[in-house]
Amino acid sequence: MTEVKEGKLELITSKSFPANDDLVRIVDFLNKNLKYKNIMFGITKDKQNNQMSINIYEFQ
């Protein structure tokens, strides 16, 4: 595992899926329930390709 500097986010992984509005609710749920593990989830939408990407970050 790579060392993380305090106050910094480090991208652990990213995965793309077909666009689905429920993914936003899933990411919100994960963030609320796993922040004590120093993990944060992000989501981006590529409207041109109708794809959404979920990103997982580690922070300290």
C-alpha cells in the first residue's frame, strides 16, 4: 500500500458502468457508512458516452 500524506486523497481505483441514477445513492450510502475507514467514494458522469465512473479514494 502506498503511503498517504495527511490531508491528501489518493485514488485507489476507478470503475466505469452504464449510467444509472441509483449509483449516486449507492456512493452516498457508502460514504456515510465507511468514512471511519478513511475511504471516500466519488462519482462522475460522462454524458457523451452515457457512462458513470465510481472512484475510491483513501485519506488520512
